[in-house]
Amino acid sequence: MTSFLIAAGDKTNWWTMIVKYEIIKGNAIWRFALVLLVVLVAMVAGRVVQFAMSGYSSRLVQKKGECLRSLLLKALIKPVYVAIFAAGIFLARIPLYFDDELGIRFAIGTGWIKIAKVVAAISAAYALYRLVDVIEYYLNRVVSKTDTRLDDMLVPIVRKALRLTIAIIAILLIAENILGTSIKSLLMGAGVGGIAIALAAKDTIANFFGSVTIFTDRPFQMGEMVKIGEHCGPVEEVGFRSTRVRTLEGHLVTIPNSLITSSTVENIGRRPFIRRTSNITVTYDSGHKKTKKAVEIIKEALAEVAEINTDPDRLPRVYFNDFNDWSLNIYMSYWVKPPDFWLFNQVNERVNLEIMKRFEAEQIEFAFPSQTLYVKKD
């Protein structure tokens, strides 16, 4: 063993010892060629298995449609290739000769096995990672049967959370059981760092819990018209951090979820009708007869519109209710159903034109702000 001792600074001798004596010594060239052959065979076998699984899953879909077996096959195609490659790495070690004469070749052999185990563990974790797609498929089938569209946004979030959890657990298990790294030190470091991150990202955490509140309370659904603060428009997307609302002007507004939970949310999309309240003014010259006739005209005009709600508690209301400074005031109120904003405006237009036409026929004049000045002569 002493014949192989080298000076610390002699890098040429160090490389010579590792390559010439510690690896090649005891292993003929044909052994390394066999190692390469085993790895290549494993890669080819993995591709063949992938092709067979893909073809079988396609045939299943054609015969029976999408089913559990076809989903499982699609999810496991790539992880199976990684698993076969891991088996090839493990088998490729067999032709090589390792001993502990100097300890270095023995360490290389042990590391070789660790690499194979790590790749095998990655293939298992990758399989679980891809199986989340199967869970997502059935979750989408469940939420598609519900009336709410907010569940549709929850499915991608569940998928991301599951995949992140699988990745973290896989990394910790590989580090602890295969690589021999102490998880306790990692977790302690992560705990201290987590406190610092939590203090720095308190707004993000508040937005996360705000999104949880939105998904549980469901103050609105996707596509519904809402008014949050000064922003009004349909909801386009609900995420973990924010909610996106498309305003009536066409602007996309991103509102933090923490602000939504602490604000008043007016869900315009869930109103059963749209109410219009208006004051129609006629001149004092109209007198009581024309004023009474104006009230009757407005009632008749409203009765002829099919979209105006006629439920007992939502009947149209028309009253001559006040004497203004410059006019006689007629109060008008009605509810339009269904609650479509553009239909509401069309109904208002029809009502306004009909009132104007009938007022002109009866020579009833609309009032506008005016003053009459009387000059007394001595």
C-alpha cells in the first residue's frame, strides 16, 4: 500500500493511481465493454416496454374509452423506463471486480450501488408523481357534476399540492435512507429559515388563507359579475394569491385574496332581477287631469312589457308623489327579469320611447329646471 502513497500536490500521480491502479487493476477491458452493453440493453428494453405500454393503452381507449387501466398505463410509461434503467445500472456492476485492497475500489463499488438505489427511488417517486394525473382525472369528473365552477379552479391547485408533497417526501427519504444524510439537521435548518421566510412573506400567507376562505365560503363563482371595492366585472380566475376580475372597460384587475376577504363583495351575478327607479317630471301647467293621465300612461306602458316582473311582491310602482320647486314628480319603479344587463337597457329604452310617444299624443309636457319671474308694476 505504501508504494502507492503520493505527495498531496502531485496531481499527475494521484490521477494515475485512481485510473490505472484502483479502477482498471483487476478489471479487463472486456468487463467495461460488458458494462456499457448492459446499460445499452437496459435503455433499449425500457424503450420497448414504453412502446408496448403506449400501444396497449391506445387500444384500450379505442375499445372502451378512457378507463382506469389506460390512465394508469399512460401515467407509468416514463417511470417504468427509469426503473428499467436503474435495474440496468445495478446489473452493470456485476461484471466489474471491486476489492478493499486500498479501500478506493471498494468505495467506488459501494457508491455504484447507491447510485442504482437513488435512480430506483426516483423512478418510484416519479411513478407517484405521474399517478396524480389519474387522481386529477377523476376529480375533474366529480367537479363537472356540481353547479359551482369554483371547484374547477380547485382541482389544479390540489394537483400541484400533491406533486409538491410527493417531491419533498421523496427527497427527504432518499437523503435519509440511501445517501445517509441527517434529516434532523435539514429540518432544523428549514425551521429557522421558515420562520424568517414567514415573516418576510406574511402578505403571501394572508393571501393563501384568503383563497382558502374564498373556496370554502364561495362568495362568487367563475364568470359571475361582482363588485369588489371600485372594481366591477366578471371573475376570470381564482388563484392561491389573487383573484382576477375583467372590468366592463376590458381591463384585467388582479385583486389580492386577503383584500377580498376583508372587503364587501357585491355579487351582481346572483341577483334575481334588475331594478330601475326613476323620477318623471311634468310641468305645473299639466294640472291634476293631465298628471293623473300621465300616471295611467306610465302604468299602461309598463304593463305591455313582458320582461318586467309581475310577481306580487315585485309589481311595477307608479305614483304621483311630490311637488318639486319647478315640476310635478311621478315616481316610477320596476324590476326586469331575467337579470341581463343589456336586456335591462333594452327594456328601459322601449319604456322611455313609449312614454314619450303617449305624452306627446296627450300633449303632456316634461318639466325641466326653470324659474318664472313676475315683475310687479306700480
